[in-house]
Amino acid sequence: MPEKILIVDDEPDLELLINQRFRKQIKEKIFEFVFASNGREALEKLEQHPDIGLVMTDINMPEMDGLTLLEKIKPFNRPIKAVVVSAYGDMQNIRTAMNRGAFDFVTKPVDFNDFEITIYKTLDELKFMIASLETTKQLGNEKLEREKAVLHEKMEQQFLANMSHEIRTPLNAINGMTRLLLLREQPPENITYLKGIQQSSDNLSVIINDVLDLSKIQEGKMEFEKIPFKPAETVQYVYNTLLFKADEKVLLLKTNVHPDVPEILLGDPTRLTQILINLTGNAIKFTEKGSVTLEAEVQRMITDKEGRKICEVKFSVIDTGIGMTREQLDKVFQSFTQASAEVTRKYGGTGLGLTISKQLVELQGGQITVESEPGKGTTFWFFIPYEIAEESQQAEKEFKPDETTIAKVSAMKVLLAEDNDFNQIVATGLLETLAPGIQIDCVFNGIQALEKLSQEKYDLILMDIQMPEMDGIEATMKIREAKNSIPIIAMTAGITKEEIARCHAAGANEIVGKPFNPDELLVKMARVV
């Protein structure tokens, strides 16, 4: 029996487009589409077709909109999953829809590859839900609650993966194309604009990470690395990242790493960088003139019960900005809040950065404090205890491709499996610019990748994970089942721990997140071949 899908939209051409796009699935009785032009008609169709389990609905429609429809669907005594379709800029309504029970969303104008992927994902979730409901009928109350918790957790993980993919995929294109343009000769005014785009996309990446991290913290799933790193290099990286933002406002950005700070510590440099970028970026945002200073110094040295030398490093971010009142200080670390409505209107922001920073500091055994006076500036400082690395331990090197790496990648013949046209342009453009001589063939899904692999010999596959018809996970598994050991680098926008584990389990040699760092990609390509 085909999967019956209800499409609710008042656009007259959509029915024709969907029937054309999915003609193969319709002919093979995989899908059967039912159409309604508004929420009222949709309810009638749901009454007439008790086997409809998936509803894809527009939000803005006459007679009854999609948000009202979501409320009306709830009393139906059967499993139904809803996906909303709305303009990318209509995030307020999309958030409302998710709160009213929508499983996922697709943005307009509709990318039918994404549309198809979302249908398959939602149907998989619907099958899982139906199977779980059947199982729970035979379980007692205690087991029932456990099953509900597992289902809820799985749905949350899926939602986070979906959100990550939806946002990171276009962000990868913006980031990559900006890098491509900066690698080419540009008029001076264009360089200013392009660096502004690059800085904005970097800021958006920080916001995305904050949202995903908040969920992990609330679920108690935040994990921290314990690897060698150089704190002075971390401070310098934060300086380099935010210098353009400070220059734009004619602010002096200064750093000072005291000589007593150990050269190499053991800890999580990524989380430290995230905290420092949040605090320093905030300081620049709320400072109109003067300076922002980032300092690192030793607060104290101790020896723990196991005899390990621990250094409590104190980091301070000092600005000459607008400052805060005592009332504003009291709520500065609360989620989704800012100092005042006036501040929100003028400076923008999610109000998440400081909340995340505080929790990241405390989860690593540290403390964070703020001191401020209106009109005279603000100082945020925090300390984190780090184990001092032994002489034999070396800090991990940054991804910096040398001449040998570039020569190695330049000689490769690579198969790129990527369904997004823009991301194909970004990947091929950057690689051909940075590694002249590289040969790249492109395909749009896993099926085409397998066909190409049977016809040609390649040194490496760059495998996107989310693709129509056959995704990167299935394609990778089929390649490994055929005893083919060709190196595969998975490229995924859903960089959750679960997604990374799935990629490795399928047989990927390395994983690169989107938006990808070209230097990281080059180093990993050379490493796996």
C-alpha cells in the first residue's frame, strides 16, 4: 500500500509540480498524494482518508491557516505527523508551529530535494511512532513511561539534527562563496563587504552552536575534551576572529597573556574559544568608543588528590562600553534575556551567549563573575581549572596545510557526492583554487555515486550525508559491503555526537562539518589517502 500524504496549500500550481516531481514514486505506488487548499478542506480529507499519516501544510492560507489546522489535528485518534512549509523569514510562525506539535519544517521557495528528504524522514519517524504505540499497549505503566521518554529523546535528537541541517546547509554556501571571492582579486570596497559577510556568517555559526549546546546542557549530555592545547594560541585566535568587527567600530582590541600562564594545558580548547568569543564579541557589540581587552593570567596553582598539577587560569574581558545597572546585572545570565528592551532593539542578539558561557564555565569546574557601572564599562572574568600538561604532551596542531599536503591533494582524483548545487560550487571552487590540478567529479546522490565508482577509479570520496534517493550513510555502507576500502570523508551539517557516530559506524574514515573549514578539509584529505 502506498504511503498517503496530505498536501495543504493554496498555491494552484503546487499539485502539478508535486505530481511531476514524484511521478516515479506515484507510478510505483510508493506515495499517494491528496490535496487541499486550506485547513478546512484538510480536515475533511483527514476524515475521508483514515490512512493519511503525514500532513505537509502551508502556514498562511485563507479560511483556516496552518497553525489552526495543527490544533485541529490533535483530537484525531490516530498517529499523524505534520510538517509545516513557510518562508525562511517567517521563523516566528515556524517556532509557533513547532510548539503546536509540528514535527519538522520546510522553507519556501521549496527545494524539492529537501522536500523529499523531509518526507522520508517524517515517514520513518511515523513508522517508529506506530511501532512504539503497538508495543506500549502490551507494557505496564512503568515501561510505558520509559518508552515515551526514549521516543521523546529520539524526536528531540531528530529535531536538533534537522535544525542543524536546515541552517548549516545555506550557511555553508554563504561561507564558501565568500571565501572563493576573497581568494580572487577584488576592488577594496568589495573586500570590506565580503569580510562583513564572512564575519556575519561566523557570528551566525556561534548562535547556532549556542542553541544546540543549550539543548545538550539541559539534557545533561554536554561532554568536554581533555586534550593538550596552548592558551596563548586560543587567545590569539579569538583576537584574529574578532579584529575586523572591532576595526569596523574603530575600537582598540587588545590581548595580554601573562608570562606565568603555562604554555600547554589539558582541557577543551573549543569550549574555551566559544566562551571567549561570546564574551569578547558581546563587549565589542556594547562598546561605542574606547577599547576591549582580553587577558589571561594564573589565579592559583594547586595539586589535586591524584598528585596532578592544576592551574586555575583567569580570563578577563574588559570593555569601556555602556555598562549595566545592578538590576540589569541580576538577570544578565538568564536565558533569552538582555539588559532591557531598548538594548535588544538597538543591539539585537538572542540573549543566549552569556547563559551558555556561564554553564560551560561551571560544568568545567569554574566560576564566572561580572562587574559593571553604567557609562563606565563592564568586566567579565572567569576561571577554569586545567591540568598542566607534561613535557611529553604536545598541543594539537591547527589545520594548516603545508606544501606537501597541497601537492598531495592536487594530485588526487576525487568524487564529490552532494545534492546542493551551491555547495557543489563551493567545494569544487575552493579545492580547485587551493589545490590546483585536483580532478573532481560531482554526483547528486548515493545511487549516482555507486554508479560512478563502478565506472571510474578515484583516490577519495567526499560524501554528503543528507541526499535524496540514497543518502550518504547508506551509500557508504554499500561501498564497504562491496569490500571497497576507498577513503571516504563524510560531510555533514548535522554535527551532533550521534551523527558523527553513525558516519564512523557506516565506514567513513573522517568527518568534516558544514560550514567546512577549507584548511581542515585539505589536511584530512591528505591524511586519509
